[in-house]
Amino acid sequence: MGLGFLGINGLPGWDWDFWGLMDYRDGGNGAFRIYSIFEYHYSIMKRQVLLLSSSRPNRQAVYFSHARGAIENILKGVHRLLFIPYAAPGGATYSAYTGSIREAFAGVGLPQQVEGIEAYKDPVMAIREAEAVFIGGGNTFLLLKTLYDAELLTPLRQRVAEGMPYIGSSAGSNVAGLTINTSNDMAIVHPPSFDALGILPFNINPHYPLEESQLHSGESRAERIREFHSLPQNRQAVLALYERSMLHLEGHKMRLLGSTPAGQPAAWLFRQGEREPVAYASGAELSGLMEG
Ligand code: ASP
């Protein structure tokens, strides 16, 4: 027998036509394959992801004051939020970090009960049963290594594909990308791989400055990203997010959110082989980036 294409248009609940590869080499199994492809694509449409560049718009500001509305939207109907404190900013203990996020949520009137994953004996089960997950900022290398050590990457990918809301801030946004090579952090530990969750088919660079300080004479951020793209194997795009920006992914639709100083970009897209990044304003539709 062989392979054939199956096309189905306009099914209820779908916003695009579906074409799947049908394997009819062995009858019944072929039908099962089609069902699996359907299930996968249908669940991808339920993805709900919110990636913050930073958990506060500047050092003096109240945590989440810039992101309250977006967090409220993505957590509609969620009562308990599972917080992952593994990035341990400034060496914070997990319980202190979870406590500060709990306080910050209460401080801006977000009603969710925040529970740290450190309180669970079985972190894999905690992810499997979570209503929603928030991965906080800190050191991206430490975060990714700890996620690998606890074998949480696969369950996280599965739950996100099933539609469990995922919020990341800074390091927690970096790990939603393809790899963590474009984090700003020091490599204080050695994760088994720099490959991250790959919810996005590109990389993130958070905390992108509107202006470089003239007092800093190391490479500018743009130069660091160009160094990444100068290596032939680094073909993925890098989306650099300004402090107050957020990336919202719902199914296949992706949009930039957040307020920027008047007329300033919210994000910059760097691509291999292109000298200058393309700047995007808040509100820009970036769904095309999900196609790679
Ligand atoms: N250290 C940053 C954070 O999580 C991540 C980064 O800058 O790449 O705040």
C-alpha cells in the first residue's frame, strides 16, 4: 500500500483547514495515526502562554504592576498556581522566593493561591496535576539544570500542549524558547543541554535595553546576539523583549503586549544573516514566528 493525504475543511472549533498525512499501509493502524495527528494539532490550539521580560517594569516598581491584566486574563478560572522557584535569583531559597511571589500576587490583587513546587514530594506529579504553572526569573542555567535533574521538561511540554496556562518571567521566559544560549546570565552550572522547552521555535533575550549605557564598554546586547548568529548552527531567530513587554501565545496566535515609552519598540527580532533587527511595537501580531 502506501501513503496518502487526507484533507478536512472547517471542522467546528478549528480556525484553519487540516491536512494530515494518512498512513494506510496497515488499515486500522492508519486510522489511528490520523486520530493522533488530529489530537496533537487540536491540543496545540489550546496553548496558553504568557512570557514576561521581567517581573517588574523597573527596580523601584511594584512586582507585576505592568502585567497584572495579562496575568489575570491567562489565569481566568485558575485557583491554584504552581510556582517554580529553581532560578533562585540572588541565591534566594526556594521557600523565600515562593513567599515573595505569593506576596507580590496578593499585593496586586491577583486571587490565585501560589504554591511552590518545593512543597511537593513528587515534582513530576505536581506538574501533571497543576492548574497553571509560573516559572520565575533568576539564573537561567541553574533553572534549566534543575528542570533537567528533576525530569520536568517532558511533563511541562505535555501540559502546555494540553492547554495548561504557562507563565514565565525572564529566565522562565528564556526556557520557553528553543535554547538558552541567548540568556544574559552567567553559566554558574552546567545543564546537560542548552536545549530548553521549545514551546517557541525561536529564542528569547529578555531585559533588552532601549539604550546602551555609555559607561559599559563590553559588547552591546545587539553585538552579543550577533555573536550568537555568527555561528552557522544558530539559525533560529531571537526575539529580544524590552523590560515591560510580554509575549502572549494562544493556540497559534502570538502577540506582543505591554506599555513602552511613547513611540518606542516593545521587541526586536534578530535573524541570522540580517545586520539590523526588526523592531515591533506593543500589540504587534507575531503569529508567523510560530512557523519557524
Ligand atoms: N537573569 C535574568 C532573569 O531571570 C535572565 C536573563 O537576563 O537572561 O531575570
